[in-house]
Amino acid sequence: MERAVEGCLNDAMVDQAVKGVTCVDASGLCLDSRGTLKGEGPAAAIAELARLARKLDTNVPASPGQQSSTTANMPVVSLEADKSRVLITQNAGVTIGIHRMT
């Protein structure tokens, strides 16, 4: 899994608009990260925002590890600033954050 995560993050960073990416497990621990989202601090914040987004939508599982027919419909959190955006989503118990310039 480590190589798959590393490959996905490297692929995302090839896009010139992408300034940072992070991958966080179901426990909130940073699996790997790059650029502006590197480290445990951004990973913890992204995991918490994803957790809060799940609480707002009653059609998704309460925890990221739970499987259901609505797993494909996990909320996407979008934090926007003047010139950049951070997108956060979850799939199969893994939270992904991407920081892009707009």
C-alpha cells in the first residue's frame, strides 16, 4: 500500500497547479504527504474536516472505515481562498487532501 500511496501523491504533484497533497488513514495518521500539506499538522486538520463533513451528511457512514452503498457519495470539502483551493475527500477509510492554485 505504501508504494501505491507514494505513486498517487507523486502523480498528483506532477500537475503544476497542485502545491500539496496528503493521505491520512482512518486513525488520522499521515500516511504520506508532499508540498504545502506535508507533515502531521495539515494531515490532522484535513482528517478532522473530513470527520466533521461526515457528521453533516446523514447519508454517509459515521466512520471512514464503514462500508455501505453510499461510500461513493462521501462529502467533498472545498476550502477556497483568493488564489487557491484545498479539496478533501475520503474513500475506503483513507482521507485525501489536495491543495491547488486556481
